[in-house]
Amino acid sequence: MARTHKKVSNPPAGQRPAYTPVSAAEGLMEALRMLEGRWKLMILFHLFGGKVLRFSELERAIPAVTQKMLAQQLRQLERDGIVRRTAYPEVPPRVEYCLTEWGQSLCPALDALLKWCELRPASD
């Protein structure tokens, strides 16, 4: 549907809409929702850099996680488009996980957040 009024028209292709405090907070809350979970950040850091890991390799890399929780967190990351799951029709089954291009693009943002945390002033 074409919009005729300038105030309600869609932004030109390639341009993001200007954020309001409310829309910025909502967008950030959605991003944090995708990353919330005890093991998601740990999974991401193991997959950054184009690594492809099997389920068992991730399980060994994160020894405190249960199989059930690891599978649940990976399913959520896959559903959100951050992780790609590849299942091979073999016996025994082989399943590999890697980051999508969009998931890999999260690395600089998390790195910036980590650096921001390092700047936290010491409490008196």
C-alpha cells in the first residue's frame, strides 16, 4: 500500500528510521531477549571466528551445561537466526553448529560491551 503523506511514508530504501527513546528501548530489549539465557553468550564466544563445532564439542567446551539446556539454548539461537544447525544423514548422526553471517556480526557489539564493562569505575 502506497503512503501519500510525508509524515507516514516509509523511509527510503537503505535508511533506518530515526529512533525515539521508546523505539530504541524496545529494539534493545528485543536484542537482549535473544541473548538472554545462562549459556547463550558462552556458546556465541565458542563459535565466533567462523568456528564450526559439533554438539559434543560444545558440550565439552562448556562442561557445566547439561545436554538438555545446551540443546534448548542452541534451538533458541537457531530460531532467532543467530546460529545455523547442519544435520548430516549419517549413523551415528552428526550435527554441526556455526554462526550465521548476522550472528557473526554480533562479535564487535559484544566486544564493545566487554570494553565498556572494563571502564566501570571502582566502587569506594
